[in-house]
Amino acid sequence: MPVQIDRRQYQNLTRLEFLAKQVVEGFITGMHKSPFHGFSVEFAEHRLYNSGESTRHLDWKLYAKSDKLFVKRYEEETNLRCRILLDISPSMRYPEPLGDDKNSKLTFAVYAAAALTEMMRRQRDAVGITTFADKVLMHSQAKSNSAHHKFLFAEMERAIETGVGENVKNTSAVGALNEIAERIHRRSLVVILSDMFDNSERAEELFSALQHLKFNKHEVILFHITDKRTELDFDFENRPYTFIDTETGEQVKAHPAEIRETYLSQMNSFMTDLQIRCGQYGIDFVPADISEGFNKVLMRYVIKRNKLF
């Protein structure tokens, strides 16, 4: 028998919402085959239906057996407040050229943020999104209603379509992260989606800004988004390249073999320092390679959430 698709359920969805639902539903299917059960809002008990109430949570199967109307009761509707910090700076457009970001770090980050938002929607958790580059660009409230989710998806789609504009030529995560830390007043789970590349060359201040996010006892997860093959492994073909800075547009012609050792040394030093500082500050550091799927991001979020409750 062919599967019946309720088109009304999807006709009002944006493309990003639809993709996020597909990612999460695929993830949930995998979760049901694993030891991780009950990550969504869990059923608590039945209670008798009161006339005039919404019929949304009626248990029709139980009605068929007992001829009585019962409502499924769930655990507290808003269990968690989550703040997603989305880096949309020019460096996040790598490795695709500007205007063609299908396989960029930015696209991966936005899709991951969308999937997390959909996951939180299903769990009835409050979620807010902050986008930043050289400064905070958009900072929403954290809510759990459907109108708010629509707003968040629209903002995320805008981030892919327009990026940060031509006026932003560099990344200054230091200032943005410090500003965000000051603006998050209620204890939250803070999820950072960023490559953590900061042109300010102020490594100590960058690490200090991360520590600032732990203020007020926030729980913090950093998904460090990279194109692992080229950015971390420096895996290029054995031929000359023109390397272009996605932020300044500066170009350098070089042969990968000639600069590989120096590049890897500096990158490994940065990565080691970043991971050590995250460990010291109690921040979960999670490598996120854009060539991989989103399950790693969703799984780490689910594990973290379960530990908080």
C-alpha cells in the first residue's frame, strides 16, 4: 500500500524547515535503534479529558478500548533554554566562492542550527539564535512557540542568502562573544557553531571570551566547524595554487608542499590551545567536519541535554 503524504503538513514549510525536519526524522530513526531512548518530551501519564479542552493530545487508541476520553500528559513543556551562536563571518564561506555556498562552512552551520532548532521544537525547549561576525548582528529572544520558530528559520535562511554583506571584511569573535555573554542573563545551554578564526590575532582574548560565556553558570558546547581535509590536514594536490583570503580578498600564490609544514605547525598549535582551554573552562569541544553529516551535532546535543536533567 503506498504511503500517504499529508501535503498540508509541509506546504507552509520553508525549504530550510523541510530539510531540518528530514535531518531530525532520519536521526530519530537511528536513535530508536540505539540505546538512547526517550530524548524527546516524554509521556508521563493519562488524565480524564475535560470538556472544552484541545483534542490535540487525546489518546484515541485508549478511547477505542475503554470508550472514555483520556488526554496524554507530558513532562514540563519548556525544560531548557538554549542559545545558538551562529558565526556568519566571511571565513565561514570557505571553501566555496562567495555567492555559491552549497558546501561551505556557513551552509553546514546554518543547517546544523536549523536541525537543532527542530529538535528543540519537538522537545518543547525554548531556543534563541544569535548571529555574529565582527559584532552581534541579530539576537533573538529564547521562546518555544511556533511563530518564533518560523522567525528563526527565516533569519537562518537570510544568513545563507545574504551573509554579512560587503561591509564586514574580517572576523572579530572576541568582541562578539563578550557582547553575547553580557546579553544572556538567564542560565542557558549555549551552542556555538563557528570556525573560531579571528583575524584580530588576539588568541588570549579569544580564549578569555570563551571563558566569559561560562559566566552565570551557562553550559557551553563549541562545535568547531572546519573543512578538515584542507584546513586541518592541508590536503591539496601537488601543484601551484592561488590562496585567497575570504575576508580580505588578499591573494597568495604558493605550492602546498613548500608551506605545508609551517601551516600545519601553526594550525596544530592553535587547535591544541583551543581544546586545552575548552577543557579548562568546562566547555564541550566537538570537531565538526563539513564533509560529515549532522548526526554528530545532534547526538552531542542530546547527550548534553540528558545530563542536565
